[in-house]
Amino acid sequence: MRSDQLTGDQLEALKAKVRPMLRYARGLQGRMEAEKFPPEDSVRLATIAAGDALQDLLTELHYLSVDPGSAGKPS
């Protein structure tokens, strides 16, 4: 199977699972910033990377769930 073979229901289910993880990662990042974690802190950097990866995943799932050219990637 390839990602372009996922059904609309499968894509929606994946997005529903990824969104809370992304919110958690971004919230954790915000709490680390508020607590003055140093910019070079390894856990802070990993948290940012995880949030970025989840955002990329959610974006790809979105592009797969809409008609080409309608909301994102060109047809």
C-alpha cells in the first residue's frame, strides 16, 4: 500500500490521531520556553523537531485528503 491509496476515512482517522500529538508537542515547547530551557537543550531541540515532524505529517495527510489543486499541492 502507498499513502495515495489511503481512503478518506483512513486519512481522517490518522489526522484525528496526529492533531492531539501535535498540540501536545507545541504545548510542551511553549512550557519549555516559559521555563527558560536553554536554546541548545537536547530535550527542547527534540521537542521542536517532533513538533515539526508532526506538522509535516499533518500537512501531508491534509494534501492527500483534498482534491489536487483545491487546497495545497497543485494538480
